[in-house]
Amino acid sequence: MLLFQKDAELLFPARLIPAMRDLRGAEFQELIDRLQNCGSEGDPEVLGFTLMMVRLGSCMTCTADSYRAMNGCTYCSKKTVRGYKGSDVDLREEWKSACREIEHWQQTGEAPADL
């Protein structure tokens, strides 16, 4: 009998944002603290972080029987953040860009290009 990982979801789950806090430096920690104070998963800043993580972690290509899914979203997302080659400032810029795309989508109905 094949059992699937209980921690595997279709896309990066916003519930994991707090678990990301201590993976990088002060700039990234401030971002996570900011996101934790947003109050809802539907907040544009939280959605922007989710979009960023979906892209960085290649969530769109993950399947239920893939190595990533078998390890679960928590493991995959932590590995993705730890392995990001840019600085914390670069990562924050990735997030800001994703937030702008979310805001554009909310205003126009045009989904981000690579989704």
C-alpha cells in the first residue's frame, strides 16, 4: 500500500510561513514577522510570498509521487529558502515583485504570467 506524505499540498501552504523565520538573516526574519502580522492567508503580502515560494520551489511541477512531495512541503520549502543563492535583500525583492503581480491580478483579473 502506497502512503502519501500528509505534509504534501498542491502549492506552497501559507501555514508554513512562520517555520521559515530562522532560515536566513535579519532582513528575511523581518519579512516573516511582517507576514505573520497580516492576519489572513488572503492578504496580498501573504499571497505574494506564496507566489514567490511556488516559483522558487517549482511547486507547479511537483507531483504526488515525486521526491519533493514524498518529503513534504515543510522540508521542500525550507530547503528552497536555505538554498536560495541571492541575499536576503534579493529574496525580499523577489517577494515585492510577486506582491506587485498579486496586486495587478486583483485589480485587473490578469493572472501572473507563469501560472
